[in-house]
Amino acid sequence: MQNFVLKKLLFSIALIFGSSSSNADALIVIVNQGNPVASLSDAEVKRIFLGKMKRFPSGAKVKPTDYKKGKSLRSTFYQKVAKKSVKDVENYWYRLVFTGKGVPPKPMSSAKDVINYVSENENAIGYIKESQLTSAVKKVLKIK
């Protein structure tokens, strides 16, 4: 009986610490493995995805990718990075496109599509859940 209680206690502790310290579903920003950028700041990522920063610090033209409308990951990303709702971001891009001042990030249907696009385009940038990270791309920012 004492052994059972001890196992149950250890299991409960593992669940508590495992869920709070492991954040496998955190959002991360990814770039191509060949991109010389090792890390980006929150501010740089915000500027890239709002079309205000058109080049990486290395000088290469940035090619951002996003998710299509209706993807919950998209909403979470813009709330955390730009401190804006998806609707606000869409309205922002409508104004830029209408006035000829910008082109929004290329929309993708899934994380697999984002990973493929980023892995095939040296200057591409995207975001996925950390648990979806593969060796085809590299992480440059973990979004808090």
C-alpha cells in the first residue's frame, strides 16, 4: 500500500512539473537552415510580420509566411507578437495592399506547409508549434 501511494505521489509531481516546465506547444519562429540569422527579437519578428522590416539583419530580403484565415495558431501568434487581434492585422494589411504599400505574408494551410516553404526558401520565415520543429528548419525565437 505504501509503495502504491509513493508511486501515485511521484506521478502527480511529474505531471505538475512536466506541464509547467515543458512547453512543447509554445510558438516558435523558424527560418531556413541556410539562413545566417541565429536569433531574432520579438520586436524584429513583429516588424517582419507587419511588413515594416523587409530584410533580415544580414541584408537578405525576408519572405514571411502565415496561416490562412481561421487557423487558431494565427490568432495566438498575432496576440502574442503584435499585441493585435487577427481582425486588426487583416485590416492593417487591407490598407497597405489597397494603397500599394505592402504585400502580406504568403498564406499556408498547415504547419507542414510552413515547414516545407521555409525549408525550400533560404529567406523564408514562419512560425509553428515547438513540438512540430524538424531538422529541415531552425528556431530563431521562442515566443513567450
